[in-house]
Amino acid sequence: MFELQPGTYRRLIARLWKLTLAGLLLLVLYILAVSFNFLWLFGGMPSLKALENPQSQLASEIYTEDGVLLGKYYLENRTPIEISQVSPNVISALLATEDARFVKHSGIDARSIFRAVNGILTGSSSSGGGSTLTQQVAKNLFETRTEKFRGLLGGIPYIRVLIDKTKEWILAVRLERNYTKQEIMMMYLNTVSFGNNTYGIKTAAKTYFNKEPWQLNVEEGALLVGMLQNPSRFNPRSYEERTLQRRNVVLSQMRKYGFLTDQQFALYKQKPIRLDFNIENQNTGPAAYFRSVIRDEIQKWLDDYNDSNPENELDLNTSGLKIYTTIDSRMQKAAEEAVYEHMREQQRKFYEHWRGRNPWTQKVGGAYREIPGFIERVAKRTPRYIALKKEYGDDEKAIWQEMRKPVKMKVFVYGGRRNEKDTIMSPLDSIKYYKRFLNVGFMSMDPRNGHVKAWVGGVNFKYLKFDHVRQAKRQPGSTFKPFVYLTAIDKNFLTPCDRVTDQPVTFAPYEDHGGPRSWTPQNSTGRYSYQQLSLRQALGRSVNSVSAYLIKQSKAASVIEYAQKLGVESKLTENPTLCLGTSDVSVYEMVAAYCTFANGGYRVKPLTILKITDKNGNLLKDFFAENKLVINANTAYQMLYLMRGAVEDPDGTSQRLRTQYKLLEGGNEIAAKTGTTSSYSDGWFMGMTQNLVSGLWVGGDDRSIHFRDMSLGQGARVAMPAWAMYMQKVYADPTLKRSHPREPFRKPDGFNLSLDCGRYYIDSSQRYIPPKVVESEEEEILN
């Protein structure tokens, strides 16, 4: 039998102590070396300042003037919340599954590490990981495993993992010293990914269940926590059965650690997964076109801010800014509903109108004929064709073969689930499909302060992203005529009751006319009445010959001067056809310019943003409307009186606002103008009340796509009803009665001009008294 010599135990114990102390010393030296990046071997560590202000990508949020969230700008869709806003069901599931000893350790849990090592050695996948919640927070927030923090030893696989783990241990201890357990837990819940570009528990609750995080029940909280192990693998939309099993594992853990009883566990694990999935992105939510357009405006301001504050640079997608806009959520909702309802009906009529034919046509000899090669020319401008061109070069046969190859896709439809449907269609067929759609641009603005209250840039932002309020420019047709009349009144000292004969007006040949022939504009009815019409009658009926006479007297250059003075910024062509609105402008410009009539002669630049704050609510910038007096108040009021004729007079182009939509009830007054361009390519309507100016355009994105007759294609049909429905919704909202009541236009102080236009007159109190008339739909003069 082997016997130890006397003193052997003592020497063994001494050696063990020496080895232990040496190991501890080496461990301390190793940790110090990692902490200070000794000889650049281990890579850097986040600074103390970074620990005090941990960085995570926070979505910037956009709010309406009445405090409703419109949407977000982000790379990672994340909105931080406090622990008081999270359901206890989520907290229980998280602790039971990710770190049951979270409240007991100080960032590093030796028991978890030994359990993880044992799992690796024994091959047991159920042993769990060794990382605590605090370590996971360190990894998520400070990105210690990226190239930024990699040293010379970072290229050695196993050594790299050990160094990364060591850094997370060090950071975890530091985090535990700087923050409470509740704060660390919320750092975790606010930063983790739940798949589908969804980060943080608030966004996840909204995306998967359409709930706030404090509303999540036990099985919903368990499902979301279960997804954290691998959001792609446990995506409930793609792998429902797998996700259900994972959720039940979490429920089992909750029972194991006493968060659920056996009876509760048995009940909850039997429940199926019930999602209310609605992924939140820049394509969804209210005012999507508006958010897209003002993004450039915000970014421009940010660039200037960052140039002045290089030490505190901000990023629109990651800095958690709060952007407060002038949009009113109630009015935006009314606008979107009215436009959608109206455009769905117009689209139905358009499909029926062109049944069996393609609408991209041109008029040849009095008949509309399809434009040869139209779709192919459009296709060559698409990203798909351009990409194929790069791939196949000059092999046109291969390119068009790919363009005609059917593929699975979603397309926009009116109705259905979220206005889209799954289909199989070739890229070329999808172009044909979307070219059959009419589109729209609508904007509503408060003329008193320039606040833009509603903005609808198209029929569906997800599928048709081009904005038709500010980005698109089209011929305004007769909605441009008020600038012609304004010039005549302000420059030539005419009054609304002065009369002009409705008869042919001929212009000598001019360069832009395209030939030596003279030009004589025709009325929309195709005939002249040879009656003497007051300016109010002529504008109310939209008589072209009178507009031609006025621009001939005032000159096109003067009309351009007045239009630009009021806010039209687009280039206007100086020729007589301007009196019929032949130069392209935007809805944005037209609404802004019309506001000058409603606010007593002040040009007010549209205001879209009120203020921007940082993530902590500190004010970064206030925005204010710019205004300038450009015409006198008396002239502005006279223009309102002129345009009221379109609504109040029995032969006005907008009389249905009075007869059908009942918008003049309660003493309300409306000034309006319809507009229609040649071939009915563009339908416009501009409407004004004392406190609201709104306008819209309707048409095909290509001018060759339109209705073929006035009964369908005029502005009073394709545009005006949407404005009317919008105003009905505004007036029906009791919360808007104070700010936007039914009321007459306020005449300027000291206004004493006697307006007497024959059978239409204003009495001594300056209130308009309409005559009692009986009319029929057939009697309406169409514009």
C-alpha cells in the first residue's frame, strides 16, 4: 500500500493555495488587460460616458397638433417605455425563461455559468445559457462583438468568444453598479428584437396583438418572450406550430418557478395562438404621404443643426426625436375617408367607362385610339427593367421574357383585407394594372395661421408612393381663373358687378401657340351667349370668353405677377392660354394661394411642423408661419364674393354644394372654383370657408389616361364630391365645431362697397341674399 510521506498533505494544500492565488491573480490581470486593451490585443471597451448614456436606436415619432401619434422614422422600430407600462405577465415570463436568479446576482451568475458548462460537456440542450439578463443588455446596447471593439486577438475563433464574454461580464458588473434591476430589465425589453423589424416590447405588443404592453395576457406575454430565443425560427406567422410549442415551454418555466399553478398551466397551454398582426412601417398609418414629404424638410433642418452642434449630432432614424406637426388627426381621418370613398366610386366608373379597352389613348380625328407601345415605354423606366438591362445588356429578348414571366405578388385593390390581394401577374401586366388607376392629391389648410390640417397625396402609399399634393404638378384649368379676375379688379379697378359680354375673343399669333394661326378660346358649352355677364356670373359659370377678355386687357405678365404674389411658385408661361390654366402647378401651391383670399389678403406659407424636441422632451426648434400682406382686404373680400357665385347662384358650377350636400345651412358661406383641362385629363376643385381652404386634383398619372366626356371627367364630378364629403365630416365632428364652425365670411372693417349684380345683391348689412329659385340637375352649367 502506497503511503504518503509526513508533510505531503501540507505541501499539497500549499501548492493548491498557490495555484489558486496565482489563478486569481492571472484572472485579475486578464480582466485588467481586457478592460484597458493591453497592447491592443483585446479591443476597446465602451467609455464610462457610454455606460451612463447607453445608446440604442430609438425611432423618431411624429405627432399631430392634437397629440396623436402619426408614425415613426426608424431603422429599427423601437419605442422605449417604463416598467410600469409593462404587463406583469411579461415580466414573469421573462424571469422564468431568461434569468430566474436575476434579482439575486450582481450581473454574473456563477450557477448559470456552471450549468451552461455542464450542458456543453454533457450535450444537454436543456441546461440553458450562462448569460444573465444584464449580460444580454451589455451585448445588445454596446455591441461589444462588432469590429469596432475587436483587438489583435479577435481573429482567433475561440479566443474571440472568450474575450467577448469577458467584456460582457465586465460591462454587466458596471451596469449593475449604475442602474437598478428595474432599469436593467427595461433596457433589455426596450432593445431586444421580436422579428419583422420590431424592436422592444411596446412595438412587439402593437405589431403582433394590436395591444399596449400593459394589456398583454399570460399566453401573449409567454409567446413574445419565447420568440426572443430566435425571432425568425419562432415567428408565429410563419411557424405557428413551432411557436406554440415554444410558448408552452415558457409557460412550463413559469409554472416551475411559481408564477403559475399547475391548473393555470394546464389551462393556458391549451389555448391557440390568436394574432392581430399589423406590422408598423412607413407604408402604414395615417398621413403616410405627408410623413414621406416632410421627411426631407426635417432632414434639411437636421443637417443645419448638426453642422452647428458637431458634438451632439442627431439622426432622424435613431435619435428618438419628437416631431410635432400641424396635422389635425380628426381632419386627416375625415380627409382620408372622404377621398377613399370618392375615389373608389370614381374608379368603378372609370373601369366601366373603359370596359374592354385600354385607357391610354390619344384623340385622332374625333375618336380616341390606343397609343401604340405605351406600356413598353413606361416599362423601360421601371427599376425592374433597369435591373434586367444591367443583367442582360442588349439582349432585349431575354429582358422582355423576364418582364412577361408571371410571379406571385400583392397588388392594391379597393376593399378586401387592408386594400390588397395576392395574385400572380407578370411585371408587364402589373404596369398595365396600375396604369388603369385614377389618382388624387388633397390638402386642407387653415388660412389664419398657415397650418396644414390634412394631406392625402394619393390613393394608397404602400403601392403608389408618388405624392400628388406637393411633388406632382398638373394644369389647374379653370381653378387658375381667380388670379385673372384678381388682376382685373386690383389692376384695372373693376368691381364684381361690372359686366363683360360673352362673345368670341381672338388673340393674334404668338410664339408658344406653335404656328401662325390666331387663337380664339371656346366656352365649355361650345357656344357663346352674347349676354352681358357680371364678373361674379362669369366666374361662377366659368365662362372662358370672359377670362380671355380680362387677360387680354390686363396682359399675361400681370396675371403671372399676381399669381406669384399670392404663392404660386411654379414657372408660368406668359401667353394668353394662361387664362384657362395651362401652366402646371401643384395642389400645395394652389391651396396656399387661395388662402390669401380667405385671410384678408395675407400670403401665408403653409406650415407643416410646429416644433422638434429631443428624446427627453428638450426643445430643439420652434417653427412659425411666414405671412405678408400682398393684396388689400377689400379686394380679397370681393374675390370671395365672386367665387361664392359658383355655389350660391343657380347656374354656378358648384351649386350642388348647396342643393345636394346642404353645406350652406346654418348661415355658412363657401367660395369655390371647379377646374377641368382639355380632354378631361385633370379635374380640380378648390373650396374655401372662413377658416378652412382645401383643394384637390384627380386624374391619371399620365395625361393620356382620362375619361372621354364632360359628364364624367369635369372637376365638378371627379373632384368636388370628395371636398363636399370632407366638409360634411368636419362639420359633423362636435370636437371641431369651435375651430371650424359654419359661418359667413367676415367682411373687412370699413368695407362699404355696394355690390349689386342684377338679381344677385348684397343688402345694407353686406349679407348676401340669394333669390328663391327652382332648378333641376339638367339645368346645371357644366365646367
